Amino acid sequence: MNSGLWLVCGLVIGIGVGVALASLLAARRVALVRGQLVATQQQAERAVSAAAGAAELSVLLAPVQAGVDALSRNAADAARHRAAADATLEQQLNDMRDQYRALSQATGAIATAMTSGQSRGQWGEMQLERILESAGLLPGVHFDRQVSVLGEEASVRPDVLIRLPAGGRIPVDAKFPFDAYWLALAEKDPIQAGALMDKHAKDVSARVNELVSRKYAQVAQGVDFAVMFLPFESLLSAAIQADATLLERAFDKRVVIATPTTMLALLRTIAFGFDRKLMQDNAEEIRDHGAQMLRRLGILAEHLADLRAGLAGAVSAYNKFTGSFDSQAMVQARRMQELGVHAQRALHAPETIDEQLRLPRADQAS
């Protein structure tokens, strides 16, 4: 009996202890779960706060991002443009290199050609023809090329004969000295270069004397000078620097040394003279046609006066006829109607013409 009681008590006590332990374990688990829930809630709050901050930061950084994107695009465009500019620059450099090479070759060819007197003459003639065209002068109309003209002593053949509006012709020679001038430009020694320029001035003076010996004035027909054409301005300026009296001596010998500038001025003046002469010729022709027209209008006016006189005579004769018709024929017709003679158609006397012919204003004024 006592042992059973103790067993029951032990069972009750064990159950109580188990319940207490279970309660303690359950409380610990609840506390642990609650702590985990609080931590999770805190993490969620921190996550929400971080997300809100990130959103605000994204909004704040949006303009910066747009600027960075635009800068990237501009950098890319600049890189493309720089590449295109580099390619264009390289092409231009290549073109300039080719042009310089071609210019060097052309300069060498010109320098080689200038060493020949015949080539120099052809070059001068070509430059002269370009200036003639620029001045508006036409070949065969205002000037002639390479025409042989018989003078008093011999036949002469200037490169160009320029016609003048009022008559007369200006002979032009396009051959020019060049050797000493070209050597002077290439000479590095100033003393030797000066000596070559002195020789160039002497060559120009000798060329002037050669033109004088050809006696171009014999074929000028009223013009007492000839023109020596130098296709480069520097040819004359260099010669004048070496010989200051060169131009004066050439003028005394009736030779005008012309460069492209002065030649163009001379030719433009001649072209202006041709234009004025054409206007004068046209004015004379217009005056002649006007006089002829006035003469023909006078003849027409005489015919018109005759026609008016004829019309006036016709009107007068018509009015006389109508008056006679009314007084002679219509009186008898009306009398016959009174006697009972009826006509199929009524007779009416024609009316007279009272309109007067218009007189010309000159006749009205008189």
C-alpha cells in the first residue's frame, strides 16, 4: 500500500517536473522564435529603409547619369569626327603633296623651256593672247597674229598687230630676254647675282635696239612706236633696278616696254575706243534710218491728204445728188402716189451726210 502510494507520488512528481520542463522548453522556443521574428522584422525595416534610400539616391543621380550618357555619346561622336577629320586631313596632305610635285615638275618644265629663245617667244605670245582675250579683243577683228607686212625697205612680221579704232596699227613683239634673270634668281652670291641682274638689264636694252632695227614704225600706219611685251612684271622691275634710265631710253627710241599690267590697261583703252566708235557708227546709221523714215512718212501724209480731198469731193457730190434726187425725182413720186399709183416698195429719199472729215492738227492750228 505504501509502495503504491510512493509510486503514484513519484509519477505525479515526474509528470509535474516534465510539465515544468516542457513549459520551460516551450518558453525558450517562443522566446527564440520571438527574437528571430524581431530580427527578421528589423532586417525587413532596414531593407525597406535601404530600398527607399536607394530610390532617392537613384532619383538624385538620374541627372548625373544622363550627363554621363550624353558625355559618352559626345565622346563617341568626337572620336568619329576626329577620325573623319584625320582622314580628310591626310587626303588634303596627299593632294597638296601631289600638287606640289606637279608644280615642281611644271616649274622645271617652264625653266627648261625658258632656256630656248623660241620657247620663250611662244610663251610670251601665249601670255599676250590671254591678255588680248581678257581685254575683249577678237582675232581678225581687233588684232592679227604673225602677219608679214611689207615695209619701205623690207618685210616685217611682228607677233601681233593691234588695230586702232581711228586707223593705224600697233606692232607688238613678245620675245623677251630671260637667261641672265633666271641665273640671278638661282645665284646665292649677292655680288654675282647683282652682276647677272646688270647683264639682264643690258639684254633688255639690246632687245629694245633690236626692235628699233626692225623698223616696225613703217607698218604702224600713223603710230610712231612699237611695244615690247615682257610676260612677267619682275623682268621689267629687275631691269629698272639695275638700270634706272632703261625706260627713258626705250621711250626715246619709240619702244614701249609693257608688262601684263600696263598691256592690259592699253588694250582695255583700245577696246573702249572700239566700243565708242561702234556707238558712233550706230548713231549715224540710226540718224540715216530716222531721216529715211521721216521722208516716207511725208509721202504717206501726202497720199492721205489726197485721199481726204477725194473723200471730201465724194461727200459733196453725194449731198448734191441727194438734194437733186429729192427735188427732182421724189416730187414726181409723191405726186404719182397722190394720183393713186401705188408702188410695191415705199420710196425714201436718201439722207445727206452731215459728218465733217477731221482735219490734221497742223491744219487745225493754221
